[in-house]
Amino acid sequence: MAAATPPEDDPLVCLRQSIASNSTPILTTSDEPAPAGDSGLSLAVATYLHFLEPRETSFSLDTTTRFINDKSQAVDLRSIYFAWLQKDVTIPEYAATTRRLNEELSAPGSAGGKVQNLVFVERLDLITWLEGAADSEYIKPLESETAAAQAQGSAQVASGAAGGVATVPSGAAGGRSGRTIDPRLAEIYNGERRMGDRNSVLRGIKPTDFSHIRKSAEVFLGRSRGRSGHAAPGTATSALIANPGLVSLPKKSGRRPDPIILLSPSASSLLRMSNIKSFLESGVYIPPDSALAGSSNTATILHISRLLPSIDSSRPLRFILVDTPEHFKPDYWSRVVAVFTTGQTWQFKSYKWQSPPDLFKNVLGVYVGWRGEEIPGTVRGWGRGVTSTAVEKWNPHAGTQGRWRDREVVEGIWGNIEESMRSRGWGKDGGPGAR
């Protein structure tokens, strides 16, 4: 049997100790102490690595080390030392430098051989271990360390601290009473993962009390039976009296859904998220890019309130304004009451109804252009489903002064929206069902 390699004769241990003592090893061309002329040698020319600490010794750079890569190949000392020298560079730099060094090694007059390109995990593990980490996934333990661990285990068995031939009751290892097993088997059994039965798997470690679910169900079941005429009188009431805490259960909200108005996201639209609120609420047109516009260009949702007497004369309806249906749920389309358009059909690509004739059979279309300019032919072709109107062109010198006609245009738009909503079934309690 070959003698175990002492730690001081291991190149990895010497490199680690040299790094810990801040003593830089020297690249040389012989195993003798480095001559003055060898200083500044590169890894492409050097053949030995000479250590000064913890004791003076040299190792051939072709020496295989205890570092085993993912391909189960032992990595030589040249590759190890090169990886340490490149510990602070990025992965692409390390790969490029490795290629250059291999080209230099293959040139005439060089040391020959090839440097292994360690993958990121291997290089990280190596650098961490060289800097003092206790364990490494890729470095095999020294034979002397393995022998010491085996000797310590044998000593524990001999002293009775572990293993041994004494027997223990099998109940300690989960067996049936009355039997005895070897303690080493008991150690194995104790290391096994204990599997739970169906109760521990389904319910967890702690028992959970779900009785409150049954109490809550009594209220809802009693309510449904009461509506169908099969419930005993006072069933739900008695449950509430017996369980006062159930009174705070959430009830279905009676709040009517908010109607939705969709705007055009086109940059050429006269009405966008930045100026639609001031237009529909105040009756004054302001260009969307003007500093006078009341809303931010980055707003994604707006709310305005409007009283529509023929639908609800006592409560104003709250309208939601958005320029995209990106976050719509399927039932939201039944709440869309108007679509502002510029006549560009790409606006409808993400809509429920992508064809303009289908869209404006279900939703009122609104086109707003400049007074005196012709309405686009595409808008006219969509028929009576689209109402067209026009505002005066903006005069930056006059500002909002003299824009009294805007109010007339806005009232006309609201009148068309109200008529369309009423014809489609909107009332005090909300709109029609999902279409």
C-alpha cells in the first residue's frame, strides 16, 4: 500500500497556504530555487511553480491535482494557478485569455501542454477554497485526511460511542417490540425520512379545525333554501343568532357597474387621455399636448361623473375612460357605451368586435374633427352607428377665450351617449347583461 501524501507535499495545499501568507509563488523553468533571470516568466514558458511559504518547494506545472472537474478529469497545476490569477476577471475575459494562453503554449519554444477552461461553478468553487473555505465540491480529500477520519470512526466504535455490537430495543428504530437490532442499523433507520399517513399528509403536522366553515355554510344554505321555499322558517336567522360573528360576513355589493368609454390611442386624435376630462366635464377643448390640459399624458385610467336624467335622474353615473382594452375582462365589453375614433381601423385590433360594422352595432362610435374639414370617408362608410361632430381649431393666442361652441358640441355628444345607453337597456341598476 502506497504511503499517504502529507499535506505539505500537496500542490493545492501549498498554493492555499502561500495565498494565506501573502507570499506570491514564482514561475521558473527548473525545480531549483528561482534564479534572478527567471523573474517575470509567463505561464506559457514556465515549467515549475516555486513556493517560498510555508516551506521552500517546487512543483511541476504539469502536476495533476486533487481538483476533479465535472468531466471527472484531474486538473493540472498550471490550469489551477491560471484560474487563480484570473479570479477577478469576467467570464468572457477569462475564456478569451485561456484561448490566448493555449495559443502561446503551442508555439515553438514554449512549455507545451494546454490550460483547461474551468466553467464558472468550478472556478468559483476553486477560488473560494483557495481563499480559506472549509469544503470544496470538486477537491478530493487527502489520503491522510481520509485515513484519520476512518481511524476516528473506528475509535468511536471501539469506545461504544457509535456502532458496536451491543443491541438496542427495536422500538428505537421504529420496529416491533421484543426484537433487537444492531445499533448501526438503528443509525441508518434514524437517518431515513419518516413518511406520514394520509392524515398527516392532508392535514399537516398541526390538526386544523374547519368547523367554522360548516357554520358559515349554514347561513348561505339557509338563505338559498329560503328563496326556493324549502327552508324551515327562521333557519338563517337562528344561525346568525347562534353565531353573532357571522353577521360581519361580506355581502354582495349592490353598486351598479360603471360604464366605460374607450378613446383612440392614436397620436393624431384630437381627444386623448390628457384633455378628454376637461372636454367632457368642462365643455372646453384644449389640445392634448398643451400645458393647459388638465390630465397627465401618462394617465392610464380616468373617471368622470355625469347625470343622465333619462337613465337615473337622482344619481350621476360614473364613467371610466381608457384608451386600450388591454386589461379588460370578458364581461367589461358589456359596459362599453362609446368608442372615440379617428377612422383608423388598427385601433380595433384588440377589441372584442374587430370589424367596424360589428363594433358600431353594439357600441356608439364618436368622431371629433376640426370644423371646416371633411369627415374621413372611412368614418362616413360606417353609417349611423358613428356620430360625427367638429370643434373650432385651436388659437394659441386666444387660448380658451371664446370657445363657447365647445359646450354645444359636448352636450350633443352626451345626448347621443345617453340615447344609445337607454336603447341598449341601461337603467338605474346598471347596464344590460354581457352580450
